[in-house]
Amino acid sequence: MSNLTQDESAGDNQSKKITISLFHDDDERLTSIQASISRLGRRVSVSQIIRLSLRSLPVTDTGTISDETAKSLISILDSMKDEDGRVKRYKK
């Protein structure tokens, strides 16, 4: 597991600094995404990959995600929890 902290500012926009924990499989995915984009001649930071991931989700005009998307994310979240070996129960 690795801890990554990113803080990037662009012009007048303020960024929010966050710290995330990545398990091995997630770190491998991150490295793979970076390598794939790099092969196409474009450098990409960890922060940009996280932002790309967030922007890849379909968000409605009202700033929400559909129930279908939310259910899909919950399914992925459950898989991540199983892979990580976590025992913490998430409140519903």
C-alpha cells in the first residue's frame, strides 16, 4: 500500500489537498494508466489520473449520479473491500 499526497494549483483555481491510500492492485492500475498515456506521448501526473477517473463518471445536470451508476460503484466498492481484506462495515 502506498500513500500519495497531491496538491496542484492552476491559475486562480484553488486545489484541495487530499491523501489517499492505494493498495497494490490500485497502484498497479495507476502505473498502467500512466504508462499507457505516456506511450501516446503525453505525461500525466497521479493527480491528473485521479481527476480523469472522477470525470469519467456520468454526472447529471443537477450534479448527481444516477442510481444505476451509484449501484455500479457500490458493487465495485464491495469488490475493493474484499480485495483489501477490510472488515469495517459501511453504514447504509
